[in-house]
Amino acid sequence: MKPIQVGLLGIGTVGSGTFHVLQRNQEEIRRRAGRGIEIAMVADLDTTRAKQIVGDAAKVVGDAREVIANPDIDVVVELIGGYGIAKALVLEAIAAGKHVVTANKALLAVHGTEIFKAAAEKGVMVAYEAAVAGGIPIIKALREGLTANSIQWVAGIINGTTNFILSEMRDKGLDFDVVLKEAQRLGYAEADPTFDIEGVDAAHKATLMSAIAFGIPVQFDKAYVEGITKLTSTDIKYAEQLGYRIKLLGITKRTDKGVELRVHPSLVPTKRLIANVEGAMNAVVVHGDAVGTTLYYGKGAGSEPTASAVIADLVDIARMDGSDPAHRVPALAFQANTLAAAGNELPVLPMADVVTSYYLRIRVADEAGVLAKITTLLANAGISIDAVIQREADEVGGEGSNQTDLIILTHDTREGDMDKALAEIQGLPTVLAPITRIRKEELN
Ligand code: HSE
């Protein structure tokens, strides 16, 4: 069978990894796919660099639209990123009847509904394994391997930059700003690391996992997003002393009322495997009703790990090219005509309706009755306390200090009730600083 012809849009880190792995493993990949996979064209603004990477193996052009216009190209691999030109090119490639492979989580999380609809109308595939957790085949696992299950929840460390920063803060007792600079020096964080540290990148990935786990449309606009910029090494240390590690988790959970979709720092029991995922590594835990809890671990970024996911998609497309679209795995795991109705039955819940437990750190005046007032306000809001620890005032504020930290762990509580109680506690004259509130996930 004729090799499938691929056009790459962008040959940076992931594109060059894709080219090299396809060359190195071409024989094994051909045996798996049943036909060869050839990168025939590469479009990149830096044509000189692109030519250095591919040599004579592929035609290099400066204009991505030349690739899309070439009738010999079967699949367009979009590795440009972002919502702008990438969106236009993906839609043009679909309109030209090309299959699309993309690593662009931002694009699919925000414009996925439009893109998957266009692809369905044209009968082409849009594959995106590389968009979530890099080399970990989590899309394959959710869409196919776990297809028997009613999935209950998914929780993942799905941003390597922030996991590296949190690991360093814990190991070395350093503050966020210091470690961020180190992450940038080592090339983990982008020069503008906003999407990583503010949780947006993780929320894009969580949005995609939420859609394929529960059969609902992609709804990034409804995700709750909170990053790690306000975390202090003090809270990381206190959490550690209580048997927890702080991780930036992307969480999506099915409840009776709807779907939780949220990214924020979370205390996770140190005994859980996912709590021990360190450095820039990623991991995703999926709980299905039949299989129970499963864990997926690996590199969430980087040249060849991400290329591994891109090429897996190319192999799927090489096998399914020319097949009846009705016989393919649906783009979002569930048949497209069922998504909207499921989305109405399972709306994404506002954060006030999310139920979770909490770690609270409250800086208080070290005097009689302070703890009693705080616990009364929590009790009045129906919030049950799991543990209370009071630090030594000397340890917190130095010798002779009359301030101290109260650490309170709660049982599961509706976030709206917690917001109300915290507003009241914050108003007490004996509460001396903004309260730190970090959500806690037992993941059991
Ligand atoms: N910036 C991402 C991370 C990598 O740090 O995990 C690609 O999604």
C-alpha cells in the first residue's frame, strides 16, 4: 500500500522529534501501520533550520498553506500552537479533506466543538494524543482502553513545569519566585510561563479529559483555574508534616448534580503514588466503576516523548484512512450526536457547588478564645473539622511572638459554604492576615 503522506506545520522541538523517530523506527512503524508513513513536506518560518533537520527527505516551504494546498498530502500535523493562525490552518486543512494531528490543547479545549464538527462533516479524523500529558497514552486509555467503564473521576499532574517548581520548593525549601527563575534557566518553563504557572495549560488538558471521560462537549470556559503563584514553602512544609504533598492537579469528577472541572493546588496524601511524582514528570489517575483506579505515568513534554504520541496518531490514521467514518473511534470517545444532550444532563458545576475537603492556615493573635470563635463559625456553616494544629508562637513569629498559625483540616464541604465561613473568619479582629485555603483530595 502507498505510504501515507504527511505535512508538518512547524518543525520545532516536537516536529524534529517526530521526524527523527519516524526515520529511526520506520520499519517497525510500517509493520504496525500496514503502510509507510512519510513526512513529505515541512512548513516552517525558519526554512534554513528546517532544511538542516530534514535534509533532502522532505520538501521545505515557508508557507503552511502550500502544504494544505498540496493534493498529495493526506495528513497535516499542526505543531504551531496557540489559538490564532493554528486554528485557521487546522480548519483549512479539514476543508481541504486532510486528516489532522495536533498537539494543541489550547486550540481544542477552546475551539474543539467547532473543529470536531468541521472534521465530522468532511469525514476526516482529528487526532490529539500529544495534546494531553505528552508521551503518556492517556487519550487512548480513556477513549478505548477504558471504554467499558462509567468513569467516575480523573485527576492528573498534567503540567511538568509546575510539578518541577513544586518539587524544588519542597526539596530545597525555596520560594516560588526563586524556583521559577531556575525552571526558566533550565528550559522547563517558557520565557512567558503564564499558562503553566497560572494553571491554564493544565486546565486545557483537564477540559479535554473531562469531555472524553464523561461524553460531554469541551467546555474550557466553565473550568475553574487556579495556579501555583501564591503557594508558599511554609504551606508545603506544614502539609508535609501532616502527611500530604501539594500538587497542581487537574480534576474532573462526575457527581449527581453534574461534572466538576477544576485545576488548583491540592494536598494529596503522601502515601498515594501520584503524590510521589516529582520533577517535570506527569501522571494521571483514572477511576472507572469496573476497573477501579488506574495510574498512567511518564514524560508530559519534550521532543521524542511528544513525538511518540504524534506518531501513534499517525499510525491510527494510516490504518483508518479511507475507512467508513462511522466505524472509527469517535473524536471525543462518544458518538458526536450524543454529546450535547449529555452536556445538558451533566452540566459543569460552578465552583460553589464543588465538594472537597480543605487545609486552612489562619494567622491569629495568640490569645484566649481565638480557636473557639473560629471553630464556632465553621460549625455554624456545617463544616466538620478533621484535625486542628496550633504552631508554637515562637516558631511562627520568632522569640516572644504573640501571633501564631492555626492549621485546620476539614472534612468534605461545599465550596460555597466554605467561602461564606471564611469571609466571616477573615472578619474577626484576631485574624491577622489573609487566610490560606488549599483544597485537599484523598483520591481513594
Ligand atoms: N508546558 C507544558 C508543561 C508542556 O510544562 O507540562 C506541554 O504541554
